[in-house]
Amino acid sequence: MEKSFEEIKQEFINASLDEKIKLYTSTQGLTVEQFKELLAYFPIKHLDKLEEAVNGL
């Protein structure tokens, strides 16, 4: 069973930094708006780590 976006979002909010990065880079099927919404819950001071992970795909 696929998780709903709300379930993914709650998991993302409660995740550690490394888990957030893994979720953001491995979750498929989200819209651009949904990815933007997840970014609102990502600690801005660590955006460089997320950028490195995304660029490494």
C-alpha cells in the first residue's frame, strides 16, 4: 500500500536530518508543490547537504 502525502509529510517532519535527506531524494511520484511543501520542514542551515544529495543522484 502506498503512503499518502500526509503520511510522507508526517514521517518527514519527525525524521532526523539524514532521514529527511533520504526521504526527499528517494520518494517518487510527488508533485513539485508537494516537494516544496516538504522543503518548508527542512532545516535551512542544512540545505547544502540536501543539494549535494540531490545533485549526486
